[in-house]
Amino acid sequence: MSYLLIISILLGIIMLAMAGIAIYHKSQVVAIIAAGALGLFASVMYLLLSAPDVAMTEAAIGSGLSTIIFFYVLNRIRTTDEKEEQQLKK
Amino acid sequence: MELFGAIITLLGAIFLLIASIGLVRMPDVYNRLQVGTKATTLGTILSLIGLAIVIPGWSGKLILLIIFVMMTNPVSSHVLARAAYYIKLPYTSRTVVDKLKVSDKVLNVEMEKRYGLESKTLKVK
Amino acid sequence: MVNIILSTALAIIIISIAITMIRFVKGKSSVDRVIAFDIMTIASIAMIAILAQLLGRIIYLDIALVYGLLSFLAVIIIAKYLEKSL
């Protein structure tokens, strides 16, 4: 069982690095991608803790759906910003 | 037989390691994309085939997973390459030829010669 | 013997994910980071399959399938966003 412990420690270090990038990076796109990767590794961590249902929910919601919704909203914000800039130029 | 499958799985893991080393060492977005899609697809498929040899009872789901990886990984790589080309990321200094640009230019000249219009729809965004 | 070889494969895949993290931290454009994310996902699918063999549960393969499907969708959406054609 010791190799599972070592894998958990390495995954925890990778998750900490992802969380640091998600908080401190300047670009919004990179921060959202880092948050999605954090969700992916959290799913593997739940799987190591032998909770497959939580892992499936985390992989579906935390990694996939939240990233998709974030980018959809960012796209909407960007288009409205560009329209306002064009109106200001006129 | 189980040992053979385990060795195939180990070979797939080594391919994944080579892919990640190449991702760090390559100089350009497009080279990284090539490394990241070919070696990774081969490594994952080899790992799953090795597991299917180790446990023959699971081979249905593993074959489903293999087909899924073979279908989705080139598509995502192609979409990323298209995005990287259209937002004009720089090449490395050793790039020789850009076939897509050349073919677009040839197509534009041909359309002008044939129809006499400027063919705005064919230009790259 | 089989378990030792599969544990070694698991360790190699974890090391490859940790090397991919270097490109994720260092990479200049955001497309580089998306490529690193894609490679991490594909390596994680292989890792989950090997874990399913080591722990002896077939339901983990379903999680690998869901994982691959949703990360594929996420990569497509990110690329469409970067291309400004979403």
C-alpha cells in the first residue's frame, strides 16, 4: 500500500502548484485552465480514496462543465466589450 | 501471457514519458503540438492494449476506450493547430515553408484570374 | 511480478505528468498551456486504467471514459474561444 501513499503525495504537490497558478496568474484564460486541471487531479485523488461516484461527479462538474461555462461567459463579456468600444469610438 | 501484457503497458508509459520530455524541449508551438498528439496517442493505446491482455475479461470496455481515444485526440490536436495558426503565433527561426499560406495565395490568384473578383471569402481571417 | 511492473508504469506516468507541469508553468502563449492540459488528461486516462487493474475494480474505467469526454469538450471550447469564433 505504500506506493499509493507516494502517488497521493505527488498528486497533492501537483494540485498545490495548479491552485497557485489559478490564484496568482494574470491572464484569465490560464487561470481557468489551471482550475480545470485542479479539478481533474482532484478527481484522481477521490478515486485513490476509493470513492468512484464522487470522482465521476467531480470530473463531470468541476473539470468539464465549469470550464465550458466559464469560457462561454468570457466570450459573451468580450463581445459586449468590443461593441461598447466601437460605440465609444463613434 | 500476463507478463507480456504488463511489459506492453510499461512500454506505453515510457512513450508518455518521452512525450512529456519532448513537450519541454521543443522550440515551437506546432512542434510541441505534434509531439503531444502522436506520442501520447500511441502511449495511451499501448497501455490500454496491455491491460486488455492482462485481464481479458475487461477487454470490451478497454476497446471502447481505445476507440474513443483514437477518435478524439487527433480532432482536439487539429482544432488547437487551427487556433494557433489563426491567432498568428510565431514560428521558430528554422521553419522552412508554410504550405497553407502558399496554397491560400495561389487560390486567391486563381480566383481573381478566373472570376475577376477579389474573393474576400477565401482570405484568411 | 505483474503488480511490480504495473506499479513502475504508474510511477513513470506520474513523473511524466510532473514534467508536463514545467511546460504549464513556463509556457509563453496560452495554446502551450492548453496542449499541456491535453497531455495531462491523456496521461491521466492511462493512469486511471492502471489503477483500475491494481485495485481490481472495473467501474474505474467508466470514470476514465467520462473524464476523456469532458476534457475533449473543454479543449474544443477553449480552442474556439482563442480563435474568436465561439
